[in-house]
Amino acid sequence: MRLFLFFFFCSFASLAQMNEIFQKPPKEKMSATMIDVATGFLGKPYVAATLEKSPEALVINLEEFDCFTLVENVLAISLAKHNAEAGWDIYREYLQVLRYRNGVIDGYGSRMHYFLDWARQATENGFLMNITEDIGEVQDKPIHFMSNNRKLYPALADEKVYKEIQASEEELNEGPFYYVPKEKFKAIESQIKEGDIIAFTSNVKGLDVNHEGFAVQKKGKWHLLHASLEEKKVVVSQETLEQYLNRIKKHSGIMIFRVTKQ
């Protein structure tokens, strides 16, 4: 996997932290490496919209996260740490492959804005497997939140970009959307493993996912390691995964994705 990286933006703090990350050897299992890497970001501030740069560029920011960028960066770092050529350049390549459609940076529309779209590509590339397909059910829900709420996204003022987003939504809607409804969580809870990516599906019209993070176990109960909007930082939730799922009214259920390399 070698890609030509057109533009990237990175802070010096992120560079220093990356050097420190790669000095530490990976765990034996990829899932354990993911939790180890994610734990290293505990306390980092929650900041939204860190990827919005013009022109579109590969943003590398390990100092502040939202829920999506935390999951994405942790996966990219973990994949790189388990690569024979482990290091900064490999991480950067994995990040681009995860974030952009077919790994190619070609403006705002080439970035994967929907988690479901991102997860499907990561699955097709062999990085993740969708556990939900075996334990969940199909949700009949068209995804069109961005195109139907155009004014919320300044980039969509450009008609070309708007059409690109519409096309990505149409493609996304061609495949089945599996989820586990929240009322069935208890029945599948035993299927969760440490390090699984948990995505919370949405009751909001046209939206796929509200939030995502990593499953971690505390005292025999599942909790969420995530970039929390409520707490304004990366945390391990005090409430259990089940409690969090049921407390948030806009969560309809969950999806579970697991790294393929165990």
C-alpha cells in the first residue's frame, strides 16, 4: 500500500506524540493495541470540525478529537503499529485510505462523511468485519441527512460538491444497513469483545449514526472509551454501555465492527 499524498496538515505536537507512540511496541493482539492507543488519548479535549480545511487536505491532529476522528486515528495508528514498516509514513497512508473514498483526496466530496460509508469501505479493504450482519437486522432507512440539510454544511454551497454528496448517499443506500435495536442489546451483549468499535445508530431522519467509540470492560461490564461531547474530552464512560445506549433518546441501537487482524 503506497499512495501519493497530495497535501497534509499536521501540528508539531502531533509529530512529537507520534514519535512517542511508535517507540512503544504493539500488543500481541490488534484489538489490545487499539485500546492501548486509545487509552493514551484519555483527557484530550473534544473538538468538532477539525478536518475542515480549504483546500481539502489530510489533517493529522492528535491533540483534539471528536468521536469519529478518535476512532479513525486509533485504527490507523494500530494498523501501522502492526505493519512490518511501522512508523509515521505508514500511519499517514492508512489514515488517508480510511478517510477518503478509494484512498484518493479529491476535494470535500471525496472524504467519507457518514460513519456507515467509512465502515463499509474499511470492511471492504479488509481492516474491519461487520459483526452486526450476523447478530442484527436490516434497518429500512434511507440516508440523506447532509443533502437534506444543505445549509448546515458550508461546502455544499458549491453545486458540484453537493452533487458528489448526493451521489455518495445514493450509493450508500444501495446496500443493507444492519443494526441491533436497543431493546435487543441484552440478547447480544455477550457477542461484544474488547476493542470493538461500537457505533450508535440514529433516530434522526436521514442520519446513520450519532456517535461511536470503543468497547472496554470494567468490573465485568461493558463501557465506552470515546471522545465525549458531554464531558468535552476523551473518557471511559462511568455508565455502562447499556445505560448510555438507553439514556440517549436519539440512539436507535448499535452496530459492532471488529478488527480482522486478531
